[in-house]
Amino acid sequence: MGSSKKEKSKRKHSEIGSPEVDDQSVNQHKRRSSKKDDSSKHKNKKHTSSKKEKKEKKHKKSKKLDADDKKIEIPFSNFYNYSQALELEHAVTKFVESYNKIIELSPNFKTYQQIDKNKDKIDFQLVPSFSRYKLKFAAELKSLNELHKQLNFQDLETYEARFNNNETKPVLENLTTNDIKELEQSKPLAVTNGNELINSNEIFGENKEHTEDIPTSSGKDWPPELLPIKNIALKSQVFIHKSMVNNKLYLTEKEMLHTHNERLEFLGDSVLNTLMTLIIYKMFPNYDEGQLSSLRIQLINNQKLKEFSQAYDMDRYLKSNVLQDGGAKYFAGKQKMTADIFEAYVGALVEDKSVTLDDIQTWLEKLAMPTIKECTSTKKGMFEDNNDLNINAKRKLYSLIGYAALELQYQTVQRPTRENPETTVVCKIGDGTILGSGTARNTKLAGLRAAEDVLSKKDVIEKYANQRAAIPRSESSTKASNTTSKFSRVNNHSDENGQNKSRNTHLPISSTTGKVVLGPDGELQMQ
């Protein structure tokens, strides 16, 4: 095996060394090299053409872009015009000024938290501001400034929506609880204010240091002890008039509504009307609708509510910007504002829910009792007791003295008004002589009172009864045209008989002649 391999290799080497083999191999090599050269040339040519095509495409594309740029012009004037530029400059100026003002005036968040927990120790008109987000936001900005931390401006857009009046933690994401601990207590600013600052503890003498300066009663048992309002924000809102906030453009309408006392006044007005109605409805079971309405008016009118308000010195704490010019309109408005405070206080008691409606009703009953007694004790006018009223008083009076020629009549001389809901009626005769008068809540009852008044005058009854008895029946039935002459003939005891054939429209009740005397029961009787 080994020898055969060696022989093969020798033959191969011998063939290579032959001249014929050498020529063939050279020719084959030339053909191969020529093919390689052709292929390389073709590749180079193809590569060169591709480069040229790319350059041409790129050049065409750049020319197209230049053409597009020439066609589309940017509307620079739409981004800025003169008025827009001024508005932007103004906004930036105000933004920088506002930020600097916040840093200058606001305490940091650590101090804000302490004040928020002790709102009863600050001026009560500031309390509603703590129910809004602005003071808290300012305190958080001040804290970020002191801590040299950046503000995430996205927090500005969502701050108001995320604000919770009852939440003590900061709202801004870059401000943490640990950051608050690192803050130092802010130093108070030197604020000068000419107005007297009153904190909510001082209202109505709740601060013992001020109780001696605030009168709470005009007597030992009146007014009754004032029911307290626990919610400091509600209590402060009672004494803030609309004029204090109606020109504050930085407040929204909703924020204004929950700052001044008009909504509480509206609620208190309704509650007062209802509770006073319940009080007198139960207290006077025999009063009719008219009497109850009249009595209620005496308890809830502005003058009376003003007295209730001043009894607790509420008008001292009212904050308003109403011009005090001293004119008639001012004093009328002042009375209304003082009355409104009392209504707002009642409304706040209902909103506060620290006392029940029964508690409020009991307090109001004690407060209104002197007025109720004053109105009903006289038993006259609207508040008279009509159980003893003689419903036949008019008929009885006419049976004693009445006849056609006398022209006994009842005339209303005073009709009910808002100030005086009583009616007054007089009983008089044809010549204008007034025999008696009566006052009641309506014309019918006032007329009966007038008749009773005449019946109570024994000398008047006897006089006109004797006059009627002295006149013959035919003469007592004459018309009023001859009444004066008849009266003079009777008074002068004339013997002449006046005749009148005209028909009489008033028939005499009695044609008997006689005298009116007192009976055994004390009543007048015809004899």
C-alpha cells in the first residue's frame, strides 16, 4: 500500500514537469484571470453607476425640498402681534410681581398649619379665607422657596381641584412631610391696621378677658343665654356683610357666597318664621288665622329682630363697607343689616347642627315671651278675647234707641295696615254725633264692640230712648230730610206734628211709647 502511493505521487510530479502540461496550465490560468478582470470591471462599473444614481436622487430631493420651502411660508405675524405682545409682557410682569409678593407676605407651610389649627385666635373675618385654597397654596410656594426646591408647574393646574379644607398635608408633590419638619417658624410681619381686630373667641364674651365689656342682658332673666355656634367658619360668616367681598375680583362667585352672610340670612329667615309660628300656634289655641298672623308679624319684623340682635350686642361685630353718611336711607339700611345678623345667626345654628331645632325653638320662645305678653295682655284689638262678645249688641241697641229718623249707623274710621293691623268703627247718628267706638281685628267685630260701647253708656241710652218715645209713630218713620227739625222740636218740647207722606224705607222696631229704665239685672228695659 505504501509503495503504490509513492508511485502515484512520482507520476504526478513527472507530468507537471512535462512541457505540454506547462502550456496547458498557463493557458487555463490566463483564461481564469481574464474572467476575473472582466467581472471586477463589471462590478466597478456597476458600483460607480449606483453612486451616481444616489447622488442624482439626493440632488433631486434637495431641489424638491427647496421648492417646497419656497412654496410654504411660515406665518410669523400670527404668532405675535402688537396687542398680544403687550398682553404677554403684562402677564409675565404680573406673574413675577405676584410670585415675589407671595414670597414676601406668606408664612411657610409649617406656620400655616399652626394658624389653621388655632383659627379661633385670629381676626374672625380672616377665618373664611382658610376654607379657600389660596392661602395654603401661597404657604406651600413659600416653603419650596425656602427649601430651594423647584415647582412642578403641572401642579398649578390641578391644585384647586385637589385642595381639601380638612386635609392638613401639603398638596404640591415636591413638598413632603419631612420637608415641613425641616422648615423654621416664620417671623410675623409688622402689620399696621387702624381697625379693631376681634377674634372669634371675643364674640359675645366667650373670651373671659372681654366679658365685662359686652352686655348680654337687659335684665336678670332676659335675654336668655345665647346658643353657641361651634363651627368657627360659620360663626365668622354670620358677621360679614356682602359689601366686604362684592368687589373682590379674585374670588369666584361660589367663594363669595360662602364668605358673606346672605345665604345664612335666607335660611334663618325661614326657620324663624316657622318656629315662631309653632310657638304661638301652641300657646294660643283659641286664636284664629288673623290673630296668629298679626302676632307673628310683631315677633319677626325688622324692628323686633333688630332689638333681639342688639340685646346680644351683635351689631358691634358686623363687618361692612356700607357708607355711613348718617342719612335716612343709611339708618333704614342699618336697621335691616342689624336684623339680618340675627337671622343669619339662627341660620348658622341650623347649619352647625351642634344644637337641635327643639333647642332653638325653646331659646326663641324665651326671647320672644316679653313681646308676646305685651301684645296679648291688653286684650284689645287683634288680640282681644271675643268669648264674652255679645253678637246681638247691634240688634239690642237698635231695639232700645233706633228709629229711621235717627239714622243710627256704623262707620269704619281706621282700616288695617302693616304697622297697625286693627280696625276701628264708630257708632253715630244722622247729625254726626258719635255715640261710641270699637276696635277689633276686623270690621264686623269692631262694629259689635262699638255697639257694646254705646250700650255701656246708660245716660246715652236713656236720652235717645226717651227721644224716640216722645215722637209719634208717624213722625219716627220720616226720612232723614226732616230729621234736624224734628230733633229740635223734640228737644224744645214743641206741640207741632210734622207730616210727611213719603214712604219710609226703615221701619221702626217699636211703636210703643214709654220710658227706658234699669231692670233688676242692671240691663236697660223699655217700660
